[in-house]
Amino acid sequence: MRKVLYILGQLTDQDTDWLAVVGKRVHVKSGELLVRQGEHLDQLFIVLDGELKVLAAQGQEIARVGVGDILGEMSFVDDSPTSASVQTISEVLVLAVEHRLISQRMAADAAFAARFYKSIAIFLADRMRNVLARFGYGESPDDLDEMQHGELDGHVLDTLHLAGSRFDRMLKKLIG
């Protein structure tokens, strides 16, 4: 659920409501691929229910994602092919928001664009710190494990209650 805290914490209530309105609820059966490595992705996904696994090129599982995770943010930023596949472990419900719609909103609303890109930048910076720590740069792996078990970045802590309530409201609107 950590990703949604980064993203929705920077957005406004109106931004979150807009995502819920323009996004499409998509049900994906267990065992299906939601994202295929090497393909161009034209949607951003917010996981509303279920669990998925992220697969490297050789098919090995490198991560698990679930409720509150966001998929496709890197493809939105740089429009490159996806770097991994994502397969459902259980039946999954996602909110799929077309890149085109996000881009149109950004073009029409500079403040939304700034908030959206800031949220993704904060998330990607946190991910990069974690990756670097895993490879021995910066924090030790022991420090990283401690940080991942409950400690959130200061940017997130400042908006944690807002992000959580926005996501709860989104879930109630979309799945009742």
C-alpha cells in the first residue's frame, strides 16, 4: 500500500475523485498477465483488490504487489517498454487510467501536472534509495530492512492521513 501513499498524498481530493471517475475498473482472473515485459503500456493501474507478482525476464518473481500499489508509473514518465511482467496471483481488481487522459489533464491543469509528477518523483526516489541500499550503497541491508518495516519518508508522513482517507474513499466509490 506504500505507493498509493506517495501518489495520493501529493494529490488533492479533487484529483483523486477525477482518477476514480475517468479510470475503468478492470477484473483480471488469477494467473493472467496484467503487464507483459517489453510492451508499451498505455495505462496506469491502481490495485484495488487482490495480489500480483512482478516477474523478471527469466520468469523469476522479484516482488509482490497488492491493494494500494500502482503499476505503470515508469512507463508513464518515459513511455519506454515495460521492464517486467506482472501476473495475478489471485483474482484482481484494478483501476486502469489511460495515459492519454492523464496527459490531457496535465496539459489543461498545470497545478495537477506539478502534483502528479512530484508524487511520482518522490516514489521513484524512494525506490532508488532502496535499490541502492540493497546493492550496498548508502544504508546497510540491515538498516534497509528496519526502515522497510514501518518507517516512511518524511514527505509521506506529512500527508499519510490524507492519502489513507483518499484511498479509502476511492475504494468505497469503486467497490462499495
